[in-house]
Amino acid sequence: MTATGSHAADTVSLAGLTKSFDRASRAVDQVTLDLPAHGITALLGPSGCGKTTTLKLLAGLLEPDAGDVRIGGISVLGVPAERRPVGMVFQRPLLFPHLDVADNVAFGLRMRGTPRPERERRVAEMLDLVQLPGYGARRVHQLSGGQEQRVALARALVTSPRVLLLDEPFSALDANLRMEMRALLRHVQSQVAVTTLLVTHDQDEAVELAGRVALMLDGRVEQFAAPRDFYERPATVAAARFFGARNLVPGTVTGGRFRCALGDLLMRGDPPDGPGTLVVRPEAARLTEGGGRNTVDGTVIAADYRGTHVSVTVDVGGLELVVHAGPSTEVPLGARVAVHLPPQDATVIPGQEDGRAAR
């Protein structure tokens, strides 16, 4: 089973989308995104950042105050949700309890007047796709939570939508089921290659599933990039912090060096002279016995065992640096240690003193 639509027909573009529910603030503020056709894009952010509102604007469940939504290059503003070429899966499956699994999956086809033989063929095909063959006669109350969400996914795909919208579909499941459903979504995507927008607050889920990630904060897109870029090339301090960067050092780039409270440090690349923030992720920083460039001395003020590593916090002249050391590391509180910030892992975010990157 492969995608049948052309690349251009399955493109999705959001241009300047804006939506307010009161005069005090904008839930969605000038959101502009071009979703890669036939791939998964994650819309990532904390609760209340506007990601679900953005999804509803794309689905037609809400109309924007300003901006445009285009599918295949054609504006769908004013087109009701049921007429948009979109399938949706919500956090809760929202299955019809009085219908069996097959009738739940076939619901959209029945509404379109699809003949029964074709409905039955498509339902069987979709149940195979979501790895529930032979489940058509089961009642909803006989399904587990993961099975219900598989049926909801089959129902969303049975009409061959050009766009699949997933609104935190795995957040109500336990950890093991979430992992199973992520694997299932990757399998489904490899088979149908439908243009997909996944709304999630789970950073790991976004990185694992999506080819592109749009990080939303306070109604705006903070950064839109490949997952790797959020770790290696964060666009703003806020994006770096959301993705787990703990070592954020303010300073100034001058003549190829980063001058800050820790001294003159080497860094990756060649950022422009001016104020900025040096970012070194905890897993890149190292405890070391030697000195040398990009090495500073400090005092251990915390050492927390996290299973896969020990998170060591070091006070360096009032600035706290965090190092992820090996799980067997034992560092007593109050110990004097040296922290190495590898230049190849030291990224500078240019911008103003408050760490906001130039846009």
C-alpha cells in the first residue's frame, strides 16, 4: 500500500495564522509553516502554547481571525471540516459504543455513500494496516486502550485523506503502549505516506517520529527544523532550554572567542561578534582532572542518580553548570572538580543580552 496522491497535491501550508479567544492575548500568533508532503511533522510545545488550536484551524474546527490554510496549494478557508481532505485522531478515541469495530472504521465511507463491498474491502485493509486483523466484529468495550486508538487511526485513514492530524493521540496510554503506538505509526506512515501533523508535548515522541519539528511557545513558532538542529543548532535560548540545555552562559563574541564570566572560551563555528549565549548540553560537558582551554574549576553542589547517568551540578563562581556523568560516578558534595566544555559542542546563540536570537 503506497501513497497515490502527487507530491504537490498533498502539501500543507499555514500562512500567518492568528486566532484570539479574548482581547488580552492571541492563542495563535502569526503561525507560518509548510509541512513536508508525505512525512510527519510534529507540533511540539507545553500545554496552552497554541498547538491544538493550530491543528483545529487546519482541520476546519475553528476559523482563523487572520491568515490562510492551503492544502495542495488551494485555500480551504470557509470549507467545513467534514469537506476537508483531512482525517483526525484525538487524545481520546471517541468511538461509537453502539457500533462494532468494522462499523466504526466504515463510518466515513458510509457517510460518503460508498458501496458495501468496497466498504468491507477497505475496512479489512485498514484493520490489517493497524495490526488488528479479524477484529471487525468486536464491540468497543472489548478493546484495550491501545486497540481503541488503533481503530480510531484506521477510521481516520479509511477515506484516504490527504492530511492526517493527530492530537496527542498517545498521551492517555501507559509508557509501554506509547512505545507500541509510535512503532505502529511509523509502520503506517511507511505504507500510506500521508502528510501528517502530530501535536504533542512529548519531546522524545516528536524527535522519534517526526522529520521536522515546529516548537511552539506562547502562540508562536519558536523554531521549525529537523530534530537534530534543536540539539546542535538551537535558534533561541528558549528552544535550547525546552530541549534540555542546562548550561546557558551569557557573554560576548569577540574575535573568534566567547568572553564571559568563565573566561575566554572556544566555540563551534564562527558566530558574528556581539552579545550572545553559549550553550553546552549536559551530556556534552565532562568532568575532568586536567586543565586547559574551555576547562573551569568549581564545587559540586548536587549529584543526582538518574539511572542512565548521574546529573552533577557544579558551582563555578556563582554560575551553575550541569554535567551528565556515567551512572557509576560517585562525586561527594563539596568536592572540587574541573568541568570541560568541548569547543565542538559549544554553540553560541547570537542575539541580545536576554538571549533572544535575532530573527
